Amino acid sequence: MLDNILEIAEKYASGVKQVQDRRDQWMKKHLELKAWLEEIANFLNEKTTYKQGFFIDTLHAFNEDMHGTCADMPSVTFRSGPMPMLVAFRNSMGERKEYIEDGFSITFNPTITGQIIVMLLPHKSDLSAKPPEYINLSIINEPSLLTADVAHQIITAGMEIAYHSSFTGMSDMPAEQTEQEELHPPVQHNPIGFKRYETTQKVK
């Protein structure tokens, strides 16, 4: 009986080893991933017709209580820059108001188990009906198995979903939605409010 209990207790040791192995894998792999994503970003920044900009960020886990960071759990984010929504308002004081749509982000986040979860934050703006929810693109159980091809596939799928959450692609829905798009419909925008301006003439 005691041997059975010991066998269960020993699972903790194997579990800790598995988590540490995954963490060690990620500390090496995230540098490779960053280089792959930088290659994509540089290519898009050079070749795309519309220049919203693509960027790579490396962030670290942060503890709000003590304002401390954990250097052993870096995340890598591929994101796009903000885009003007081509709507500008002016008043009699000369003030100007423009609507801007925030870019999307695709983040490779290490979890406490050592696995990597890839999350998409779609586009959003002040006109968004509600804040967008993160969309789960992939779970990578063993970071060492992440390759450039897999990273490219994830970015491709994420950008396709992100495009349809933007004001530029919201009305351009594909005939067949992916499983992720069906589970997470694109961000919806509120209509801009209209009212009669005092100088507007009545139409007879």
C-alpha cells in the first residue's frame, strides 16, 4: 500500500521535470521564433501596399503586487500598427476628432505548465460594440517542436481572422468560415450616431 502512495507522490518529481524541460526548451526556442517573426515583419513592411506597419515585441511575465518580472517566461508578439478609419469630425472651435483602429496582435505565451498558447487579439476601436476577446489559435505542448513552417501557418491563420475583424475586411466575409471564426465571430462596430446639424437645410 505504501508503495502505491509513493508511486503517486513520485509523479510530482516527473511533473516538475517535464515543466522545467519545457521551460528550458522555450528559453532557446523563443529566440528562434523572434527571428522568424522579424523576417515576416520585415518582408511585409517592405512589400505591402498599405503601410500600417508590423512589429515584434518580447515581453516578460509581470507580477502586479510587487511590480516584478519573471525573466524565465518571455512571450513573443507579432502585431500590426494602428490604422486611421478615414472618419474625421470638426467643431466650431477648430477641434478635430478622428477614429483609429488598433492593430491586431498574435502572441506566443508561455504558461505555468511550460506549454505555449498562441492567442490572437483582433482589431478594436472606439466604435467596437464591445472589447474583443482573445482567440486561441494553437497550443504547443513541446516548444522544441515549434518550427518556422508551423509559425508561418499560425501567423497566416491569425492574420486572416484578424483581417475580418477590421473595418477594412468586416464586410468581406469568406464563403466558408474556419472553425475558429465560427467560434469567435469578428468584432462588430457600433454605428456612428447621426443627428441634424443646426445649419443643415431641410429638403423640400
